[in-house]
Amino acid sequence: MSKDSARDAVVQEARELLVAMEAALLQIEMEGPSRESINAIFRAAHTIKGSAGLFAFDSIVHFTHQLEHVLDKVRDGELALNGHMMSLLLQCGDYIGELVDAIERREEQQEPNPERRASLLAELDAVAQAAERVEAAADLTPEGAAPAAGGESPMAPAIEAAPADYPYWHLSLAFNENVLRDGLDPMSFLHYLRSLGRIVAILPLESAIPAADQMDAESCYLGVEICLASDSTRQTLEDVFEFVRDDSRIDILPPRSALSAYAQVLAQLPHEDAARLVGMWRRLDLFNEAQWRSLGAATVEEAVAPVVPVAAGDVVQRPRPLDERRAHEQKFIKIEVSKLDQLIDLVGELVIAGASARLVARRRKDSQFEEATQAIDALMEQIRDAALTLRMVQINEVFQRFPRIVRDLARDLDKDIELVMTGSDTELDKSMIERIADPLMHIVRNAIDHGIEPAAERIAAGKPARATLRLNAIHESGSVVVEIMDDGRGMDRERILAHAIASGLAAPDAELSDAEIYRFVFEPGFSTARQVTELSGRGVGMDVVKRNIEALHGEVAIDTERGRGTVVRIRLPLTLAIISGFQVVVGNAVFVIPLDMVVECIDMPPQHAGCNIVAVREEPLPFVPLRELFDLPAREHGRNSLVIVQYGKLRAGLLVDGLLGECQAVIKPLGRLFGKVKGLSGSTILGDGRVALILDIPHLVQHTQQQEQGHAAVYAERVVGAAP
């Protein structure tokens, strides 16, 4: 692996692990600590340190080593995960992110933030020393202690707290049942211990092994007790079992641990296994007589046959069968985004070439040629769908950033906010995922800063003190809808309207709908915030949000109710690469409509003169005559068909001269000359080499809705007048 490839791999892996580490910390804060989440944090830090160490990125190695030391004490229960500790660990994750960024910039030899590093290391050292002082105090038995409850001798707890004579490391292991299914061999871990020291004795645990006719060949029933002579540290031994720690019992006792620790090992074993372990300990002469009496070993050992310890040389690594290794081969690979983009481009060219071949087949009227092109078309459609699926990623890639943001902002503003995320498995094109993150960030910050009230204000308004902020994503009518909802104070309609009038955005006597009024907040520089903060007022910068969303051929709208809350709704297309389209002809031009938005095609019903509204199944439907909209000449023998499209919950009709059928459209961007033309979202190349324009259905639907407001009254009067 080249140095650059190694650098990229370390950066990518570290960022993924930091995300996992932050998610585990936030989960602990919401749900309380658990063994799984604490282990996840430790594994993330340990893996980052190991990967950085392989390539001599010492700045990360030295920092994460100190972080690991603290996390080890958290894992052992010596440090509590209180609010201060959680904030410290989150800050450490942020600083490691800075170090990773420095590696990506090839500036790993320069410290990105010396003051922050020194401050964090000092805090980590302080909490570690505090834990060590508490542990040392707990190990001391005060002189003259009062007798224990129940009349026990004061000497009993003193014997248990004193170190035992046991001179070796003791490892008590019970592997989880699925360890073999996970592709791991427990014997290889035991074999590796030989490289760290001398295995004095091993005792297999037999009580968990079922009868032969009840065994599952893929399940692991192995448990062992090991005496190990080694100069290794506890951390080194813990690392041996890092990948099987979850759901397994891995207890490691240092030499001369407290007698109570060995008693605990016996207590968690079935009686028969505990008795056999005592027999092994007796043969190794590991405790003095007083310690044996304190352990109660004599009663445990009764009626048990002598146990012969297993020598270290008898530990043999069992090779895994070839079939088993193949069953656990990796199922995922990482590839560069540029290679994926190249594949999509080639698929697009293949679609265009296929359309050209299909056109040639039709002109030649060769039935075999047409059948061959139809088979190729079917395969190309499958290839297209498979290639586009590779670009689709879950929107959770963006959503996962917000728990930390909401937590920190809520603490800074002294607000109690619960974040609820739904639909995070909704998929969207990767290129859009990357570009939607900043608009979402701005909207969420505005909601926290100016949308959600402080607790006292919420209680006075009859609301619960804890506010709720929701992020939701759903598929709807061939697009993805992302909603940001809060139950805060909402927007002041009258205040927005007054500000719009004062700014010259609206006439004083204008009759505007609520949607039109709230749309003013997307105007550049428009803000009604009484106080400007670091997070900005609701409305400040919303023009940038709208511009970024429209650049993705999407739209953003606001729905709010004073005192109840606000919903910002973003609607985006699924992809910007290749779509299934429906071709129509207007004059001499061909247009493409995204097929997902086409509801049906009908002959043009009779219309009333003076308004672009027709009756479809006794329901009024606004429509757009595309020939008039784009000022195109009339076509001879035109059929006047109406293509009914739907965007969200709104429907409209497009009046065209002819229908050409379905097609695969490779989306090409419009040049600067046509980039700002309303009603067009892109272009595509047809099979005969001509360029067809792709219609911007969201804009056209909104255009018809504005027309409908002006013509609805006229239409209603004529319908009533025509009634008998």
C-alpha cells in the first residue's frame, strides 16, 4: 500500500470510528451507560490508536493512549460517566477529528491546536489520578473496624481485602455462542497467549457442553480457566480478546489480586466447574491455608476427582476449514467516489447509445434487430438501476450529525430539547446527501435558537418544559421529503407581513396567502429577529438555504402556526444522474417529463375560454399550454393531449401536441444561457443525436397553482351559470 493510500485509509476509518464513538456517548447520555456502549467507545479509541501507530502518526497515538487509560477506568467501573466526563470525552473526540484533518492535509508534523491539546491532556490526567486515589483508598482496611453486621468476625473482610498469594495472571473466559459464526476461532486467541508468556495450566469448563445429540456444530460451548505467567500489562491482555469481548465473559485478574476477586470467579461458575478449578489451584499450591478457609474451598471441592492441569505445550491451534473461512469472507468493500462517478457516466453513455440503436432498428423495420435491441434495453435498464443503487446512501449519514449539535446548542442556550429522528434509512443520491447537510444545519440551528422557547416560557404557555425537535425523511411521489419540525413559538404572520411591506417586498393592499407571506423569509437579508445571536435569527441566511435547495432541483416551504411550532419541508429529487422519462412533443421540440411524476395522459377535454382550467372527472384541473409558455410554433396534425402530473399533493396538466412514450434520460446540466430559464431543469440527448429539454415539474405545478387562484372564481361562476 502506498503512503497516500494508507493516509486516506487511516483518515476514512478514523472518521467513521469517531462518528461511532460520538453516537455511543450520546446514547449513554440519553439511555444511561451499558457495557456494549462503553466497549464501543473504547474500541473506537483503541482502533484509531492502532491504525495511526501503524503509519507513525504519533500525535494521535500519544493522545489516544491517554484517552484509552481513562476509558479503561470507565470500563472497569472506577470512573463514572457523569455530565463533566461526557463533555470531556466528546471534546476529546472533536480534538482527534482535528488531528485526523491535519493528517489529511499532510500536516501531521504540526500540532493543530496546542492549547486545546494541553488542556484536554491535563483534564484526562486529573480524572485518572482522582480515580486511582479513590481505588487506593478503597483497598485500605481501617484499623479498629467495627464488627460486621450479623456478628461476623472483623478479620473476615480484612482477609478478603488482603492480596492473595496467587503469583500468576488468572484468566476466566467463557466465549459467546456465536463466536464461530462470526468467523473467529477461540483456540487462536489461547494460542496467541503463548507469545505473551507461559501458560502454567488450563482447565476446560465442561458444564456448558451439551450431550452429543444436542450439539450444534456451529455453536461454541468453550469456557476455560487459565493460569498465565507473564510480564504483560493488563491492557495488553485485554487487547487479545478485543474482538470477542461483546457477549463473552472475559475476566482478567492480575497477580496477587484481592482474595475476594478469586472468590467471585468461583461464585460465577457452576458447582462442578468451581470444584474442578479449586482442585487445579490446590495442585499448584496458589493459596495459604487461611486463604483456603476464607474461600470455603473445602466444601466446594468435595467428592471431585483429581484434576490434571493441561500443559502449555498441549495447546494446539485448530485450523479452520476452507469452507468456514469462505463463509465469513468480507461482504463489503470501499471504493473511491470518482470510480463510482465514472461508472455512472459510462452507464449514461450506454443508455444514449442504446437509444440510438433502437431508433435504427425501428427505421430499418428489421424484426430480429428490434428484438435484440429490446433485450438490450431491458438489460440496460437493470444495469442503470443497479448502478444508481450504488450511489444511493441513507440520509442517516447526515442525520447522525445532529444529536451532538442539538445537545451542545441546547446546553449553551439552557434549553431542554429532545431530538427525534425518523426515516433515517431513506435513501438519496450521495451527491445530494453531501450538499443538503449545510441547509439542514442552518434550519436546525434557527429552530433551536429562535423557534424553541426557554423552559420557563414554555411552562407559562402551558407546554411541557422539554421541547421536541423532529427530523423526518420519507419518499413521496418520486421525490424525498425532509421535514424539520419543532413545537416552539412558531412564526408571527403579521410581523412578517409588516416587515415585507416595510421592505418593499409586498404592496400594502396586496391579498396574500399564508404560504406567500412565509415565503418572504427566504428573501435575502430578511429577518424579524429582535436580537441577533451567533446562531442568527430565523430568516437570516434562509435565502442561501433556498438557493442551495433549488440548485438540487428541489424546493423548500414553511408551514407554521403561532404558538404551536414550525415545519420546514424540503423536497428533493431522488437522483441527478439518470431518470426514467416520458417524451412529449410540442411544435418541433421534444421535452422529457420525469416518469415518476406522470399520473396519466388523456385527450384534451373542452375548456372554457379565458382560463386554463379544465374539468377532469368533474374536478377542476389547472393546466399549462407548453406551446404558449415557450413560444413555440404550432405543429401540423397536433393531437392536443393533456399529460397530468403530480408533485407532492398538487396536480396539474401539461398541454402538448403529441406523446412519444417512455425513455431513459441521462440528465445533462443546462449551460449558462439557459441555466436560469424557468420551467426547465436539465437536458438529455436523444437516440438521433438531438437535444431534448427536461421539464421542471415543481416549477410548472406552482405556476399552475398561481394561475388557478386567479381563475378559480371565474371558473366557478361559469360552472354555476351552466347548471340547469
